[in-house]
Amino acid sequence: MLHSKLSVALTLALTGMVGSAFATDNNDFGLKVQHELRAHSKKLFGVGEPLTQSAPETTGAVRTQSQAADDHVLVADGLEVEYLTREAANNSDMMFLWPNANNPTHLITAVEEFKPHVIGTLPSGIAKMTPSVQRINLKTGKSEIILRGLAGADGIRLTPWGTVLVAEETTNGGAYEIIDPLNVTNHTVTNRAAGTIVDANGNPSANIVKRSALPAMAWEGIGMLPSGVVFAGDELRPGSPANADGGAMFKFVPSVPRTANAGDISNLNQSPLAAGQVFAMQISCRNTTQQFGQGCEIGNGAWVPVNAATARADANTVGATGYYRPEDLELDPMYKDAANPDAVRFCWTNTGNEGAKNYGEVICGVDSAPLTASSTQRTVVVNRLLEGDIDFNQPDNIAFQPNTGNVYVIEDHPNGDVFACLPDGADRDIKTDGCIKIISLKDTSAEPTGFFFAPDGKTAYLTIMHSDDALMTPLDDYGTDDILKITGFKVKPHKERNED
């Protein structure tokens, strides 16, 4: 099948929509807006000339030992690409900086290996399972395995109390918490259902625990508050199983919330994730009563209690709102409500299905009372930030650029693209004010993922996931992926841009 992005790019070129034609069609206001976005990309997005086309399709293995970093991607003018590492485990996905974003020494990443299996033997003689969580030295690029044996590790975050939360993107996916990850090597989950975890010598792990109080589902995006409240979605498509409503959004409220700025914990028993209640989001879209059903994917809603172990089935039974494969989720760091300082905004991607002409979307919710959850008290309001199209589709990852409010959306797609989108401004609507294409992957066997920014907003990291490794040498009995470091973003706060 011809790559739709290439088809669109060719169509744009043939119809004169690329380049100066944006400015000459006086009868099409939408094209003028697109031209303005491109013409002012440096001011609005901090990059030079954006991409007009996606990278062309490739066949076979294009990843090689001698490949330069910028051979992996097309980038907007002004951006520079280098390797952070070529030793990331194959299927590396979401990631974050450790021990904090301001003074990091390592990258902690999840490895989305869906079928954990034995690949060798550890020095102690116990079975060596496929990798699940790794740490990567930011100076040397050296990769070491923290945890093995998870099924589809994907969602991973630094908790506000100084631990790692990693979760599985599979039907009954569990969540696991890790303390002191730089001193944890080759621990293994030997029984996922029971949460049995051993260290490299086969003894019970003292540094990792399964968090059974969190919902069992297909995890990816995770938003965590200092209190221990967790927002996350179930990556499930509608109709799977038959007539199911799709993936629900969940909120975990801890039994013992932490206070802000309480510092790091010294023992896993101190974590707020040890106990709590799980709730599924049920959008009502009525102002006086709580209801559910067709036509209520956006609007106001409540949080309905479900059981953690059966969260997916319970959500469908109680009428939680279903979406088309909720994937990444991020808290909006720039959201402020002067009248309610407790309110938070969380945004997530619904991937959709390009083949079915469902091009996906990004939805944002505002929870006015994060520690409150009631089936009758409507404390959450959700609306669409952007909708996909034939060239911008199947959104997967989402990242907020620090200091700007810009939202970066990454496609779940071969030759996938990265788009930069403006926040909503002072106009009447509540949608992004526009997007440009800034990165496109040159490898059809791979997809871009894990995109996020350093705190200054000038440096980003991107994983080139599951490329064809036929020309590469395995590392530690397992294939590898590349993680790129992308620099050159010129940061200008959203307020200052509007004042220019």
C-alpha cells in the first residue's frame, strides 16, 4: 500500500499547495493560515523552515553500523541530530531523565517486548529474560538492564517521590514501582500474576514491587500528582471484545495522599501507590444529571468506582466512556486556574485507525478536584484539542515543550512524523491554533516514539523503535534500537510570542 503521507505530499506538490502557493490563493483562508504558520515557524515554534513532505518509504534493512544520526530523520531547518546511544534494547519506548530533569545522569526507558522469554543465562546461573526496564548513561551511552520479564513495558515515569513507575501495555498489564534504580541490575519478574520478582541471584527483590492497587489494563501514558493521584488510559480499541466501548480513562486516588514537597521516600512501603481506589471516567455531557451513552465523549463527567483487578471489564459494565486506543498521557505543566489552584489538566492521544478513516485525536481533561471521585459529582470536563487528518494521523506520544505551551504529537506510524502544535490562544475556539511538521522518520520498518524535552525546552530525545536489525549486531543477546538527541529548538514563551 502506498504510504498515505507520501501520497499527500505528492498531491500538495502537484496542486501547488507547497511553497509560495500558500500566499497566492486568496480564496482559501485555510491555506493562508497554513502559510502563516510556515512563514513564522521560528517565532511560533522555535524552528526554521518546517517539513513540507514526509520521508519516502524504504524497503528492507536501512539501519547500519556506519549510519550517521541524521540519516534516521528529516528535520526542520535549524535542528541538529546526534546519537545518545545505539545500545537501547530493541522495542525501547517511553523514557525519562533520572534522578531529575534538571541534573540528570541517566535516561530510564521501558522496553516494549510483549512476549517475555529466556534469551540466555545470568552470571548467577538463573535464566536471563528479555529486558523490560533499562538505564542509559547520558555521558557514555552505556545501557544496563534494571528489570526483565514484563510483557510490553511501555508506560514509565519518575514519581514525585523519587521512584520509578513502569507499567505493561497488555490485556492484564500490571504496574511496578522501583526504588534506587541505579543500584538495581538484572532483577526479573518470574510470575506476573503473583507479582513475584527476584534479584540477579534469585532472591526476592527488595527494590521492586508490583502495585496491585493500580488498575490492570494496557498501560501507556501516565500522569502523576505529588499527592499520589494517577491518571492513565487503557489502550483498547472499540469492539475489542465485540461491542466493547473502547479504552477507558482511569484515576487512582491513594488511601494516604502525600503532601506536596514531602521529599523522596526511603522505603517502598511509604509510597502512596501502596493502597487506594480506582475510578473510571464517565462523561455525562448533561448539566444536571449523570448519564452515559452515545454522543458523550466530550463534556462534563464523573469518576465511577471500579475494581483494580478487573478495571477494564468493570469500566465497560458501569458505562465508562470508551475511546479509540488511548495511548500517551501528559499533565499540562502550564495549566493554571486562578480560582481553583487544585485543578489539573491532562491530555492524551486516541490513536484511531487510518485505514478506517479514523485519523485519531488529542483530548484534554480538566479535573477540578483530583482527590475527589464520585459517581454523581461531575468534577472533570474534557474537550478535543486537535483532530487528525490524512497527513497527521494515528497520534501516539504527546509532549509539552517547557516554557512555550507548545504540544508535540508523534505518530504511531511507519515513517512516522512529529508535529509541533500551538496551544489555544485568545480566539473563540478551544483547539490548537495550528501545527507544523518538524521531524519525519526515514525508516519504514520503524516508528518514532518516546519523544520528550529537557527542562529548558531546547533539547529533545526520540527513540527509533523496532527498526529492521538485519545489518546490526545484537547486544547482550538481544537486538538494539537508537535513541537520538535533537537540539536547536529556539524557545520563546507563548506570552512573548503573542506580544511581538
